[in-house]
Amino acid sequence: MRLQDLMLSDCLAVIQWYQYLIEVKFIRVLMSQKEEKEEQQNPYDSLGNAKLLLVSIERNIGAWGYLYQQFREDEDEILDILVILQKIASK
């Protein structure tokens, strides 16, 4: 297999792996923050989940960035996805 094929395969695997995890972690962060605030607890759980969320988003941005470079004919759709991931990361 060529290096380009391996990179593409890795990127697709990353995208598939985090496809649903990002949403789940985002919801978990919000729920944890609410619970910690109500119970006046330290933000241990929400911070841990937020870190996992950011790592997931960063890996996804890298994978989509590679796809953007390889598939210029789909740049509009890929840019839309990258913008959404950036917005989530900045929240």
C-alpha cells in the first residue's frame, strides 16, 4: 500500500471512530457541569470529558483537513464540517 492510501485509510478510521463520540462527550460535559454546579462539587468529571472532547475534535480536524487536501472537488462540504468542528472546539 502506498503512504497516501494508508493516510487516507487512517483518516477515515479516525472520522468513523469519533463520528458519534463527539456528540456524546459534548452532552456529557454539559450534564456534568450542571450536576457539579447543583451539588457544589469540583469540576473533575466535566473537565476530564472536556479534555477528551477537545482531543477528539483536534483529531477529527486533522483527518478532515487531510481529506480536504486530497479531495478538492468536495471542498465546500468538507469546509462546512471543519467550520462546525472549530465552532464546537471554541465553546
